[in-house]
Amino acid sequence: MAKRDYYEILGVSKNASADEMKTAYRKKAIQYHPDKNPGDKDAEEKFKEAAEAYDVLSNPEKRQRYDQFGHAGVGSSAAGGGFSGEGMSMDEIFKQFGDLFGGHFGGFGSFGGFGGFGSRSHSGGGRAVQKGSDLRVKVKLNLKEIARGVEKKIKVNKYVACAACHGSGAEDDKSITTCKTCHGSGYVTRITNTILGQMQTQSVCPACGGGGQTILDKCHACNGEGVVREDEVISINIPPGVMEGMQLSMHGKGNAARRGGVNGDLLVVIEEEQDKELIRDENDLIYNLLLSVPQAALGDTVEVPTVEGRAKVKIDAGTQPGKVLRLRGKGLPSVNGYGTGDLLVNISVYIPEVLSSDEKAGIRQMQSSPNFQPNQSIKEKIFNKFRNFVS
């Protein structure tokens, strides 16, 4: 099952401060604490999920990697490790995050007094802040670009703030007035009578869309939207070691929001071009080297491809098919800076399919030689190699 977004789990925006993150985590911990939900496995999983999200987002380095690479940047193989609470018991999670609750994380009663947690994002005046939509683009890279890292420039057609009204949507400052429906709050409150009593609900103001303001005279350039479509060239710095399907996030490079909100993000999805000779296996590269019978029997020096060019490899006399030569450090770097993979040269031997009469006679003559008969140790080695392969 795919992991949920950490910001979504805590119910905060990507711009949330450390204090907002802590407050949101406290709220989730109270909601799903096992003392409040005895025997509820779903609540226990959500409790652990919130702890995992907070562990990453409360750490500036982990949060930066998560924002750029998603879950791949903070997994168990990431530099510095991922969620240290992954697989931990409830007691261990309590111990790790107990300081958030005065050092008494064990019982639910110790959570008292943490009321009034808000989940909506507001501007300084209490109005809802609109967010532009995210954009998703695909960038195709070859192995050399993945190994070195690369800067790519792409043209994106997206919504940008209107230059004529600076994103306000109004023809001039005098054309903006406080919304009469919500009186500038951005929300409307409704009270409904039910059999259980009066129920109060709050929703975004339908008149102003949550902005708290209305426009009397719309901007001629954007018709009051505050945004227009334009092409923009964006420079993307892609670090070494990225993988197929990995998603990089560029904060604020997505669509602009209507009437001065927060820009969305640009999500860059990595696509790998298939190399003609090298096969990628995480940070290792594999090359299938095909030798002739004389090369395998007598030994040779051959060239094999690498990301940066070609390298010479010595083939020992009597090399068997299936042998793997390892060229250390000739693979790809870890995206988290955690070492470099190797180049694995997998050896196969070509057996001729068509032979002349003289060639057949020569092989028959060699067939009677003891050196051309596999001995017991060779048989056992090949058998064990096959058994390890299928197990």
C-alpha cells in the first residue's frame, strides 16, 4: 500500500512552521491515543502514522529531503535514516516524543489542556488563503545525466499573477471592498435546529470564495481572476542518483492562485532513458559480456562500457560462464549521498552454432583430452551457483 502524504496526515500546509507542526501532531496524538481508543487497531495505526509524519517533518534535514524526493528521500536507505519509529512499539514512540507533552506521554490523562487546534490555513486577517494548483512534468534523463546530476530548462504554460493588477483582480485599489456577506472573514456560519439541538457549521463564503473581499471593477487584463496564462522557462537542478518514477518538488513553481494566494508546486517526475548496453539495478549497473570460447579458455583483455566511457577488464584463462566481475565505484551515486554503486560484468560464453568440417574435427580431437572434461569440483561449483540462483 502506498504511503500517505505526511502533510496530509498531520493536516498542515507545506508552509507550516515548526510550532504549527507540533500543534497539529499533538491534536492527532490526542485523537488516536490508545488510552482513548482501547483495542482499536485502526486508531493505533493512525497514531503511529502521525508519529512517523512528525518525526520527518519536525527534522529540517529530513523535511527538506522529503519535500524534494518524497518518501524515497527518507526511506530506510536514505542518508541519516528514515522514520526512527518505524516498526517501534507504542512505548518506544511515547519515549521518543514524550517531551512534547511535558515528559508524560504514557497516559491519555496527561494530554489535558491542549485545546483549540485549528486545521485551516488563514491569512493575517483570518481569511482563508487560496492555493494555486500543482503542475506535474516529466523529465527524461540518460545514465550520464543521472550519474553527474544535471540542470534542465523546461518551458511550462501555467497561470501567473496578472501584471496589470498585480494579482488582485481589480482595476485599481478603489475597486476592492470588504465582502458584505461574510464581513471580511472569508467564512459564513449557519445554525441548524436538529433533534439533538442546534448545530453550528462553518463554510467558505460563497460570495467571495473565502477571500473576504469583493471586486467592484474587474481588471481588464484578467477579467478579475488575478491570473493569466503564460509560458515560463523554469530551470530544474536535478541531483545525481535519481531513479525512474522519483518525484522532485519545486516549491511555488506551480500555478499562481487567484487574487494573490499561494502558488502551487511544480512536481518533476523522473523518466530514465534505457541505455543500449548498461542495465540499472538501483545504484549498481550490469553489463552482459559475451566471450568467445578461445577468450574464455585462454584469457584476454577486453573493454567494457561505463557511464563515463570504457574501461579495460582482464579475463583470466579458464573463466566460466556466469562469473561476475565487479568494478567498484563504477555504478551510480546514491541520491542521498550514501555511497556509489558498482558495475557488475556478467560473463557469458558464445558457443558456435555453425561449424566447418575442419572445426568439427578439431573439437572432436579436443573432446578426448582430459582438460576438456569437467571435473567434480567444477560440477559442484556450477550446481551450487544454480541452487543459490533459484533459492
